[in-house]
Amino acid sequence: EIMRCYGLIGAFVFALTCNQTRASSDKLEETNKKNIEKLARNLRETVKIDLTNLFTKHNKAVNQTIDVVNKTLDYVDKNIEALKYHLETRIEEFDNNTMENLKDLESNIASMMLMMNETFMLNLANINSQSSKERNDILSWSHERAHLHEDILKSRITVCAQDYGHYGEGT
């Protein structure tokens, strides 16, 4: 439609140029006035309508574009809110799960440490009891052995050997 307007304007300029070559200036002036009025009427009747239509279509396209952009922004905002809610929920669930696991771990470690302490204490008591018994057995055996040696050392063995065959000879 714009090309049509340019075509009309070009035709008008061409017509004016052609009209200037005419010999009579009065007739030329009158023809120019008629051409200008014709051109003005054409501009009012066709170009104005065409430009009005173009502006209407342009405004409609702009409004549609604005609507699409607004809908896109609304869609993005809703999805961001949904994503935010989803992430916050998941993070809270993971956090709660981690805290529960840490509490269970702490409880389990505490009970295991108590069981290990009881087992160590029982093992120490058994080792102490067994080593005390073995130590007492060793002391008793060594005491018995020492008394036996003392008894052996206390005893006296006397041998009386009298030899009548010794007549003082030799020593």
C-alpha cells in the first residue's frame, strides 16, 4: 500500500514535469492546479485511508505483541514461583531428613559407646580377675618352692664314715 502511495506521488511529479514543458503558462498554471487538486483528492481518499489502515494494523500488532510478552512474563513468573516452592520444599525435606539421620546417628553412637564401655569394663574385670588368680597361683607355687628349698637347706645330713683301715698314714 505504501508502494502504491509512492507510485501516485511519482506519477504526480512526472505529470508536473511533463506539464511544465507546455508553452502556455496560464494553461500550465490551470493544469497544475487541477493536478494538485486531483493529487490532493487522491491523497485524501486513498493514501489517508491506507495510512490509517497501516496505523491500525501496526497498533493491533503492537498490542498483540504486548499481550504475548505479558502472557510470557506471567508464565515465567508462575513457573519461577512453582520452582521456588518446589526447591524450598525439597530442601526442607532434605534438611529434615538429614537432621533425623544425624539424631539417629548420635543416638546409635551413644548406645554403641555405652555397649563398648560395658564390654571393655567387663573384659578388664575378667582380665583383672584372671590375672589375679594366675598371679596368686604363681605366688603360691613360688612360696611352696621357696619353703621346699628352705626345708632342704635346714636339714642336715651327717655321714659317719669311720675307716679303721687308716693307720695314720697319709693324711
